[in-house]
Amino acid sequence: MTNQVNNPKTREWQAMSRDHHLAPFSDYQQLHEKGPRIVTKADGVYLWDSEGNKILDGMAGLWCVAIGYGREELVQAASKQMRELPFYNTFFQTAHPPVLELAKAIADVAPQGMNHVFFTGSGSEGNDTMLRMVRHYWALKGKPSKKVIISRHNGYHGSTVAGASLGGMKYMHEQGDLPIPGIVHIPQPYWFGEGGDMTPEAFGVWAADQLEKKILEVGEENVAAFIAEPIQGAGGVIIPPDTYWPRIREILAKYDILFVADEVICGFGRTGEWFGSDYLGNKPDLMTIAKGLTSGYVPMGGLIVSDKVFQVINEGGDFNHGFTYSGHPVAAAVGLENLRILRDEKIIERVKAETAPYLQKRLRELADHPLVGEVRGVGMLGAIELAKDKQTRERFPSELGVGMTCRSHCFDNGLIMRAVGDTMIIAPPLVISKAEIDELVEKARKCLDLTARAVL
Ligand code: PLP
């Protein structure tokens, strides 16, 4: 990515990358043509690379650094815990204070009736845990045929075998014979990309009705659960039409299946509420969490389980599942301190009342740009659709790589925006200030101009 390299260390690190490092989701030949940009430090909402460039991180790391970089309290929490008890497992009838205190702290902010937490090392493991738990739940209820999980095309639920199968990313399914049996997908509620001639309202109902159609096709007696992100993140910050979730709730109420909200991105304040489900008024039975739980300072994920599901699991003897790092004490201590900061500094309240409305207003100013077909967003999530024709929503030919061109301009001009095809997405740290939002939007406009010059 880096155009000009002056620091000899940059070249050294890039050589190590080429010779030894297998980065996630990367075309290695492409990556090594120029070498990766090497990020060396961070503070607040900013990153610095090895060439000394300062970059506004419009993606909060990877949707995770909720409280911003450089919070000394988290460093202290980690080092104190490492000194006291760096590791002990939570298998075989043992526990330690941080894991118990974190489980309680999560239950305190989770939606009503969601009081039990199974910890994992990542969001993907959280979804694997979910799959095993919901099948176990139905078996215990005397309905072992209820095994199928319904998910959505272009949803993202992780990169393990189960996570990638639950996700609806075609390019992931193409590698390694996925999805595994017992996971089926329905269309996504992506009006801008797939709504055709329908109004957003009609399309929202149509997309939701695909859930009922699939339940009937598979047979209610075979369906264990429906999983969905409250707002699809990696798919391109897809915010369904207003008609979508009410219809989904009606369908879920009609059939005896579990509802799983994948809150890995939306959880812990991103929508301006503690969880995306709170924002939407949804009542899930299970919720996958990760990312914002520790603000990404250390890896941790989990599954929040409702009283309804717990009661059945609780009666069922051993749940034969767990990870060495389930409830890792250092991660738990960091998570606890992160939640304390979110709570005590009223960060989510400020997002809801002040900074998210400001971000959304300023982002929408970009809708007048000739390259922009739609701007949408909620809370600290935003998407800018690049389109050839605003009216018809016609896209650019994919081989033009307009989104990637825009992303490169952003990087070179001190802003991280991610490109999902030709959808530019942002999810800055929740602590971003209004002045930093101004900087983000101004840089985004400049990069749209530079991109437009290349393609229009
Ligand atoms: N679920 C959602 C909604 C995600 O966005 C992600 C990661 O981006 C995951 C699950 C997987 O989490 P992890 O990468 O921690 O395994």
C-alpha cells in the first residue's frame, strides 16, 4: 500500500511479511507487490504507520476499539491481572474473580432476561458455541431433529468452519466446501443493492418473508434457529428498510425456533444503545459478542444466553464444549475495565445524544457528491454507496475497482475507510469527537473527489 518508503525498518518488516507472514483475507501476491502498510502505534482515534503518517481510524481497528486507543486503565488492568493470576482455566468446576465479575457486568447491561455468559476467544468461537448449544438445547427438549440454522446471504459470522458456514459470504463458501450441512441461507435485506423496482418498504417485507418461506421449506420441526446481525457490518453496513424487523419478529413469534442476534459489531454501544437488539426492539434468545467487549485490547468473545435457554441447558448435565481461553483472566479483567469506562464515562449516552446524530448529519452531506448513490447509517456506523447513476442505482463495472481506488486515496490522505465492493464503510471509535468527525467527513469528501476524477 505504502507509496513512498523512507524508513529502512519498513522495508525490513515488509520482507518479513513476504517471507513469513500469512495475513487474513489477503491475496498474497498482491499484498507483497508493495508490501503491507505497517501500523506502529495509536492514540485516541489516530494510528501512525512506520513512515510516520498519522491516520484517522474510521474503522475502530476492525469495528472493535470502542473506547479509543491508548487507555492506560486497560493497560493497568491487564498488568495487575497478569501479576496476580495470568492464567487459570474455567473448566472442571473452577473459576476466578475476573470471569465471574465480567459475566455479572455483562448481564447487568444485556437485555432483560439475558443473564448467562459463555466466554470464548473470539466472535467466531462464540458462533460455534451457539451452534452447539442450540442443537443441544433442542435435543434436551426432546426435539433432536431441530438442527438447521437459517442465516442470511452476505451476513458475516466469522471464519471458523461453523462461522464461515453461518455467514453468507459466497467467496468464503467457495473455499473448503462450505457451508457445512444443516446451515441454509435466505436473501439479505439490502435494498440499495438488491431491491430492484420495489419500494424499500415492500422490499423489507419481501426479504423478511423469505424467512417464513425457508422455515416452511425446511420444516419447522427441523429448524433450530435463525441468526442475524442487527445491522450487517462486513456485508456493507446494511440497514434494512423499517418494515423488515417488525415482520421478522412476527414470523419468529409464529414458529418455535430460537433467535440469535450476532452482536459482535453492534454490541457495546455501536448503535447508541448497549446492543443493536435494544436499538431495534428485538428480543433474541442468544447473542454473540466480541470486539467492543474488550475494545479489542485483548481477544475475547462470548455468547449471552437467555434464562429460557439456560434453564434447559442447566437441567441437561455436562455441556461438552469449551476453549482453553474461555474466560481468560487477563481478557476478563480488561473487559471489566472497558465496561466500567463505557458506563462511568457515559460514552454510549454521548454517542446517542450528541456524536452519532452529528456524524449521521455530516455523513449525509456527502450524498450530493456525483459519485455517491446513497449514504446511510445508524449510531457510529455508516455506509457510502458509490454508484454510476444515483437514480437507477447502477453500479460501476466491478473490474474498475472503484471502492478499492477510493480506499487507497483514503489511506494516502490519512483516513481509514473500508471498501466492501463499491460500498465505503465507517465505524469509528465511539469516543470520536465532533471536530474529529468533521475531519473524517472532510477527508472522505476529498477522497471521493480524487476517486471521481479517476472514474467519471
Ligand atoms: N460476527 C460478526 C458480526 C463479525 O463482524 C465478526 C468479525 O468481524 C465475527 C462474528 C467474527 O468474530 P472474530 O473475527 O472475532 O472471530
